[in-house]
Amino acid sequence: KQEVTQIPAALSVPEGENLVLNCSFTDSAIYNLQWFRQDPGKGLTSLLLIQSSQREQTSGRLNASLDKSSGRSTLYIAASQPGDSATYLCAVRGDLLTGGGNKLTFGTGTQLKVEL
Amino acid sequence: KAGVTQTPRYLIKTRGQQVTLSCSPISGHRSVSWYQQTPGQGLQFLFEYFSETQRNKGNFPGRFSGRQFSNSRSEMNVSTLELGDSALYLCASTNEANTGELFFGEGSRLTVL
């Protein structure tokens, strides 16, 4: 059974700081990994998708890496801003051959606060 | 391009009642999946539908059911509501012919009294 862990559970940083969020998963047979952002009471916004054959993806100030063999992914946020304050979730999708379908297994998230 | 639309956004029910939630996926997406989010359990997979067929099911009791229509719109139903069913129910759609990226709606917030 796939298990996804995110560390730290909460993080508070001053504006402008670069930061790294961590995600680990127990079963390396994944199809892809997706990072999401969730604002309080809202749905999930997709940030980055990394296919199992890829090592990293970048979008603006965000960079996500994937090391499938070690079961790890990191989300790097450069020059953090107060608007980045939210909960960040990583989710893995199982390998299609093992019947993963479109089922995502989520971590418990990292609650980020960027202070002025 | 419209995103994933979920209705209703908020609803309050009492124990024993039933509820139906609706999800309209992004145009062209044929896969719809449902998740339950609670403070204690986080995000948990309920089920997935593709071309009107349930393709995957999570570990939820039979009170939780769903269906998908020919236009890919999906509904989920919870019967005999319990207090523990209070949660944010999220729907996601994906275009498997593309990257397989999942896109989520804003969710339906269910409160059971």
C-alpha cells in the first residue's frame, strides 16, 4: 500500500526566503507525481506534474524534482511571497500496470506561512 | 476554458438523510474521480469513473456510491448520512490522452448535524 509523507507539517518563513518542501513515498512504482496548492476552504490547484521518467519540472518560481528510486520529491519555492501562504500537497499516481488508474495517494501536506 | 464545476458548494443535512453531489468535468475529460477531505484523515480516494464505468474504488462503505453519465458528468451519493461524513468532497477530472494531470473543482462542503 502506497504511503506518502510530507515534511515539515508546518513552516513559517520571512518574505523573500527560498524554501524546500519534502515529499516521500514508499512504493517507487509510480506513474507520476503532482504537487498541489490548497487555500483555506478551497479546492486544489495543480502546480506541477512530474512524469515517472522525468527528473524535474519548473514553473515560474517553482521547481519540483523527483527521485523515483529513493521515493522522494522536493518542491523548491524561490523568493517566497505572502501570497504563497497555503497548504502544499504532493500526490502520487500508481503505475498503470498495477491498476493505479487515476487514483492519487496524497500526503498530509505542508502548511506554509510567508510573513512580511 | 471552464474548469471542473461542483454543485452544490455548501449543504447541511441531518443524520439519516441522503445527499447527491454533482461534478461537471473539464470539456473533453472522460475520467472523473472523487475524494473526501477531512481534518483527521486528509484526502482519501473514493472512486473513479471512466466512460460511465467505475474503474477504481477506495475503502469506503457501500453507502457511498457514484455514477457517470454519457456526457462525462458525474454524481456521487451518500445514503444514511452519519456525523463522520461531514467533509469537503472534491471532484477531479483528467484527460488521459494528454499528460494525465488531474484538475480539481472547488469542492462541496457537507455538514451533517
